[in-house]
Amino acid sequence: MYFGFGGLTTVFVLLLGVAFFVVLARLSRLQERQRSLEDKVEQLEARLSVLARRAVRTDETDARPASAPDKTDVAPEAELSPSDDLVAADERTETPEERVDAQSAAKGPWDVAATEADDISLRQIITREPAPTAIKERPTPYFLSEENSAALMAWLRANWTLAIAAVSFVLGGLFMVQYGIEKGILTPAMRVIGALILGAGLVGGGEYLRRKFGDEATPATRHLPSTFAGAGVVVLFIGILSAHALYGLVSALTALIGVVIVAAGAVLMGWLYAGVLPAIGLIGAGIAPFLVSSPDADPRPFYAYFAVIALAGLLIDSFRRWAWVSALSLVIASGGLALLHFDADFAPGLIAATLALALGALIIPERRLIPELTGAPLSGASGQDRPAFPTYLGYFGILIPTFSAVWVGLPDSAYATEVWMALATCVVLFLAVSLWLVRSPALFEAAALPVIGFFILLILQALEHGKVYVEFRNFLDAMPETPLPTTLWWLLGAAAVMGGAAFWRLKQEGQSSDEDRAKQSLFWVILSAGFVPATVFLLEFLWAPRSVIGASPWAFAVMAGAAFLVVLTQRRTAFEGVDRHQDVGLFASAAILLIALALFLLLSKAALTLGLALLVALSVLLDRRFDLKVLTWVTHLGAAVIGYRLLIDPGAFYAIDRASWPAFGLTHVSALGAFAVMAKLGRDERESIRATGESAFLSTAGLFAMLLIARVFEDTHTENWFSGLGAAIWASSTLAQIWRLTASKGHFRKLRWVFIGFTGLAAVGFATLQVILTYELLEWHGSVQGPPIFDVLALAYLPLAAVLGGGAYLYYRKRPHTSRMFLRALTILSSLSALFWGYLEIRRLWRGPKLSAPGPSDGELYTYTVAMLLLSLGVLAVAVFRRSDLLRRIAMTGVALTIVKVFLVDMGGLSGLTRVVSFVGLGLALAGLAWLNRKIDSLWPDRSKPEETEVPMPEEDET
């Protein structure tokens, strides 16, 4: 702890200047207030004298006979003095707004809302005037404002000599110690005694000036007492610290007692002096340890020293209500502790000192062992009703030990015991906010600070391989007889304690009659229901406990957390409160998540999917029974996870190649059951649950059917058909997501569009890959496996055609308002897939398994013609059955294409009687089609003419 003397002197001067900048606002306001009060006292004295003379004359008039009136009764005002006239004129010209401004100028920064007694001035008591109406203005900052800064600059320009004088006094005491060291003339004891005598003399001189002239009353000596006394306090601190740190004349305990005594005296003087004294004392006391320390000195007592300095400043401000003194005390103390810990880290000292700062910031300003801070919380800082200054002070007081705990627990410089100390500090702070500050609803959001610190420590330990994390992972190299590490049990136990404290606070807030406090229950239910699951999932993903202690012990710990949440769920149903159903749903959701994680740890892939399906069904049934809307998100999340497992991990490839038949069937049947429960047993008002369940059931059923077919052909070459099957799978998922759009709103709808884009691109990619592979099969190499019609080509194209066609049919029947263009696109794509499969099968019938064989032969061409004609006839039959003009036109178009093919392609390969018979047969077929077409025209009504309807004429207006 050695710093250059010249550099620290410069720092001291600069910080002292900053102190004067900070206090100028209050000094200027006090001067204005003093002058205003002096003027008002003079005016009130004159007014009282006038009223007294009036009362005497009234009594004399009442005592005289009525026949002898006195001239004074006619015009008593004529005998008033000139000063009385001025008072009366002031009474007439002063407006209520001016009186409100004068009153607000006299209030301290903590008086956010004045009482009725504060709003009534002495003049109003005398004259019995009604109290003016308060003028509401937007609140300004407590001490960091442009007006205060400008006032501080003005004060420094007028009183800069006082700042230099204070610095000179402090340097005098420091040079006395330095002179003794450099020259060796004085003994260490004499040096310390000299510094103490100088400090006591400065304090005594300041007190003499204050008693004789006052600190601010006399202009010639204004603030001189504060300057002398403040510098004397700093010199006393220097003398006491040098006695221990430089010379070792006294023990650390003795030095600390001396510091406490001097600080107590400074507190008493702070209650009597102006704001210059605490500014000089706090800044000087903050720099003093760095001026008199020695590299060989024990730095640990200085942690307590800075805590004492901060508490002294808070005690001064608890009565003076200057606000800036409290802020300056905490800033100087926390800054000094930070510099001290940088040079010589001592984790217990830093934690204890910062906890003392937090206690002081919460207890001392309001002078209550159990603080009662009401009003707006920190989240209302931007509104009209901003938090009171003690609220800000309390948040800052809790932030200081939280930051210190994170600093102590940093992985690169901490031992395992220090990390545990830091975690315990976060737990203690959370318990303090939850239990101890129950009467301070304005500070409820401060509970988030230790929670954030707790999670930061866990994350840093895992990412940076901290001491606690390394000790936990060392169990991998331990002997077989070594017991399991207890790290996880302590962490989960701490999380459970914090969750239980949050639940107790939830009960208190929920049962409160204050509506504002009852609204805070959501904050506490999130903490109590989410803290244990958040800790568990953080440990699962970052600490990997399964690889260290095994899946079973870790799953047991997770189930214990789930049981804890189940107990909280039951207890929440036992008392009333705002949004009880919502709270119960949150607790149940958290418990279900932990149960799902335990199943994931213990069960196999198929059993895990089964467990998730059971949890989804359980969520739906609980919602149906108890109306727990929060479980809707759990149900959606469970359905998404089941879909992810069926499609990606372990996915379709695992289901085809590696899963056993029982596991394959159990996985998909359980998923279908869960989705059926969502679709059929979901509450009527949960439209999103029903829509999700219905679409998921359809897509899963299609997936199950296609994977079942794929497993039957598992011995074939999958490169010829699985891409097409994959396109069908992803196309079914895309159609299911589009189906869910109608029940999705807001951000959920946007997320649905993201899934539609992802699955749609996957379907297009697989279909394109299948076409490329089929082209290679047609042109170069490869053979088709399986019997004709029921071969791999059917697996490649028929499922896709069935999915697209079935989707078009379902949308047409169930969603009649679906875009016609979308339905036609699905129908066209489905038809193209089926037609392409038919072409490939005809080619395979004539050329064999190797589709790249030379051709086509005449028989193959004729088969194409017959197939086209039969297909056209089939479409025409459907058109007649459905009375569809569109299908009829498509059928006739197919006939026309067949005729074109016959004349342009088939005729070249015919000769002799074959050509005669073929054309005669074609003619007869076309004649029959013409006859059938005319019969259809005669049976169907003429749709080309619109129906004539009589339109009534509007009645004429008689006017």
C-alpha cells in the first residue's frame, strides 16, 4: 500500500475540490433560506407589534362610552409606522405560488411530500388565512442537478481560499509526520502526539469560532469553523492511522477504537456545523489511509476503518437530511474498499465491510431497525411519483455487497472458501430483502440483485473453471471409495432456501390489503417458482453433473427440487390472493419442467418421449380441471419438444435404422395419444391448444405411417427413395404449422412463420434432391428395388403426393376460407408427383429395374397413351360425379393431349392393320367422349347465363 506522496497530495486536492462542488448546492440554499427567514422574522415581529397595538386600542374602545368616540377608531391605520406599511404591502402582494416556493426552498431533499402542518406558515396562523393549494411540479434530482452545479461553481469562486486553507491544514499534519520520518529528530510517539495535538487544536479553534460567531450567521467568518474543524478531524485520523500503520505504537483494535471515537465526535459536529465540515471530513478521511500506510503494515484493519467512515457520514445525514452526505459517504467508502482490495485482497474484510455499508444505508437514514420504505419502487423512477431518496440509498447499499461478492468469487483470484463466502453473501442479502425488509415494499425489486449475483457466480465458475467447479470435477479422478461431492447439494439447498423465502414474502404480499403491494406478488411468485428450476438447468447445461456423479444421483436431486415445488403448489392453494390460479399454474409448470428433466436423465430415448407425452397430457388435464392458463405454455413447449425428438433428435433416421420395433411403436403411439388429448380434452377457450393438438396429431400420424413403410424396406438402398420420403415428412410438418396459424397471435404467430419457413425449405430441399437422384437413375446408373408398383419409386413420390393432396382436401373441407391459389398449388404439386411416379413405373415395366436402358419401345409409348386416356376418363368421371366444370375441362384437356401424342408420336410406329385398328378404336373412343360430353351438357344447367332475379325498385320520395 505505497503510493507516491506528491501524487496522492494532488489526488487529495482534486477530491477536496470535488467535495466543494458537491456541497455548494446545499450551502447556497442554506444561505438563501437564512436570509429569507431573517427577513420574515423582521416582518412578523413588525406585524405582531401592529396587531398588539390594535388589540389594545380595541379594548380601550370597548371600555369607553358610545357617545365619545375616539379618532383612533376612525382611522387606526394612520398611526402605523412605515415598517408596518411595508409589512401590509408585503401581505397584499405575496401570491400563494410565492409562498409555496419559499416553503419548498426550506425543505430538505428527503421531504418528498410535505404534511399539512408544513404547508401552514406562521403568517397564516396569525391572520387565519387558508392554506394555499400545493402546486405539483415534476420532481428534480435530489443533489445532482444543473442548478446545484452552477451554485457550487459560484460558491467556489467566492470561497476558494477556504478550500486551500483546509488543504493546507491537512498537509500540515501530514508534513509533521513526514518531517519526523525524514529528519529523525522526533521519536515516533512525539510525531503522533504532535499530529493529534494539531488536529485537536484545529477542532477546538473551529468550535470556538462557531460558538462565538456561528458557522454561517456572521458573513466575515462564514464557514471558517467548518473548515477548521473538518481539517482537524482529518488530521486526527492521520495521527491515529500513522500510530498503527507507520510505527506500530498501538494495536489494530486500539487504532480502530480511536477512529470510532473521532468519528463519533465528527458526527456530533456534523449535526451542529454546516455542510463544509462533512465534505472535508469524508474526503480527507477517505484519502488518509493511503497517505500514511506502509508496505509492511497489515491492511486488514482499514476495511473496518472505511466502514466506520461511511457509517459516520450516514449518521450525520440522518438528522441533517442533506442527501449528498449519505451518497458521498457510500461512494468514498466503497471506492476506498475497492482500492484497498486491489492492493491487498482480504475477502472476509471486504464482505463484512460492504455488509456493514448495506446495513447502515438501510437502517440509519430512517433510524429504524426494521426499515419502512414505502412509495414508488425503482421501476417507477421515470414516472411522476419517483422513489424517495432513502429508496435509492437502499438499492445502492444492497448493490455494494452484491458486487463485492461477485468480485470475491471471480475464478482467477479466488479460493474455494472465498467462492462459498460470496455465494453465502448473495443468499444472506436475498433473505434480508425477502424477510427483513418486508415493511419496505419500495425495495422489493432489490431482491433481483443477489439473485443475479448468485447466477453470475455459478456461470463464471463453469466457464472460467473456478476453484469450486474444479474441485467438483476432480471427483472424476477420485478413488472408487470416495464419497460423492456435496457441491450440488449445497447449491440446490441454497436455491431452495431462497425460493422458500420468496414464497413466504409472496404470502405476505398476497394477503396484504394494499393493492400496490398485492400487485408485487407476481415478482415474488416468479422468484419462488423459478429459482430452483433456473439453478437446476444452469447446473445441467454448464456443470454437466451427469458425467461426474452419474445420472441417477443427479436425477434424484432434480426430483427433490420437483417435490419442493409440488409442496409450494399445494401451499399456494391454501391462501387467497391476487391471481391465485396464475400462481398455482406457475408452480405446477416449474414442477413439471423438473419432472421432465428427471425423466430425461433416467429414461431411454423411447421412454423419454413417452414421459414427455404423459407430462403434456397431464398439463392439459390439470388445466381442464383447475383452469390454470399458465400451463398453456408448458403444453406448447412439451408438444414442440416431442416434435423435435420425432423429427431431429433422435429423429426419423434413428427411428428407421436403430430403434427397435417396440421402441418405435411406443414413441409414436404415445406422441399421438398426447396430441389427441390436446385436441379433444383441451378447454374450449384454449383454441391454440386444440389447434396445435389437431395439427400435431395429423403430422405425427403421417410421419408414423411413412416411417413404418420405410422400416419395411429397411434392407433396400435408401438413396433412391428416402429423399422423397423426407420431403413428404417436412411437407406434412409445414402444412401442420400453417394449420396452426389461425390459432396463433402476436409473437407466437411470428414464431410460427419462422417454423413454416424452416420446414418448407427442408421439404423443397428434399424434393429437389430426390429429383436429382431420379435423374441420375434415368440417365446413368442404378436400379430400382422391389416389385413393380410397390417398389422404392412408390416410396419416393407417392407419400409426397398423398401429403400434398390430403392437405389440399383437408384445407378445402375444414378451412373453406383458405386461399384458392394455395389450394390449387397443392393440388398441382400433388398431381405432378403422382404423374411422375406413374411415368417411372411404366418405364420400369418395359425396361426393367435399370431405367437407364435404351428405349422407348412402341409398347411403352402405347402404354403411355392408354394411361393418359384412362386418366382423362377417370378425371371426367369425377367431374360428372362432383358436377365440376374445372375437372371437366381438365379431363378434356387430357383427351386433347392424348390425341396430339397419338398423331405426333404413336403414328410413326404403326403399320398395316395395326394402324387401321388403332385409329378406328381411337375414333370410336372420341365419338363416345363427344356423346358423353353432350349428355353432360344436357343434364347440367346452363351456367354461362346468370340467373335472372327481380330487383325491387326503390320507393320514391314524396318530397
